[in-house]
Amino acid sequence: MGASPARLVIALSVAAALAIFVVYTALAGAGVAQLTPSTVSAAKGSVILVGQVVGPIHVSGDTRRFAVKDIRSANTDRVYVDYRGSVPDLFKRGAEISVGGRMRHGSFAATPGSLVTKCPDHYAPAKSSSQNA
């Protein structure tokens, strides 16, 4: 008695679907590393730096240089970021950011257009100057 060709087709279809799933999972997991200022100095290649802007922001044309530290951490490590391009409206000292780029000569050379500010956890209503009784 011969096996039904329908069983063979179904078995091969299931095997192909599983193979595609395994390949997709392997490729999707190979993203860019997100590092903090305290860990980025040893990074090789492109990474995403996540931190909080501290100190003055130096502006020269469309280039900005600023320091970033770990978010909500007592760690005092800072990394200087050199960024060229436009910045989001919420970019300022104290803002939490993520920016793509790579370490070069002791500072972080950011990729133009990669700077993103993180939204605050909550928004407080504006304080009224008049008080109603």
C-alpha cells in the first residue's frame, strides 16, 4: 500500500513553514545593541546609545556636542555625543534620548537623523496663575 501524496504535500508544507519561521526568528533577533554611557566605550560597530542629556549643549551651525549619562543612576560615567542635524522639540538638558552611531576617538559619533527624545512618563497640567475660590 502506497502513502497518499496528500500526506507528503502536507508534511513538506509544515516543514517549509517551520524552516521559514526559524530563519525569520534568527534574522529578526540580530538587531542593533542598545547601550548606556557606562557600557558604550567598549562597543564595536554601530549601536544605539540611551541616556540623559547633562551639562551644556554646545551648538555650532547644525552640529551639537553634549554629554549623556545613565538614566536614573548614581553612575557618573559620561559620554560626549557629536550630533549633526535637526533635533526634536523636547531635546534639552535633562531629556532622555536614544541616538544611533558608533564610538570614535573617545566620543560618540552620532548618525544624522537618529536622535530621538523619550516622552516623559506623564504630563502634568499647566499651573494656573489665578486661583478660583
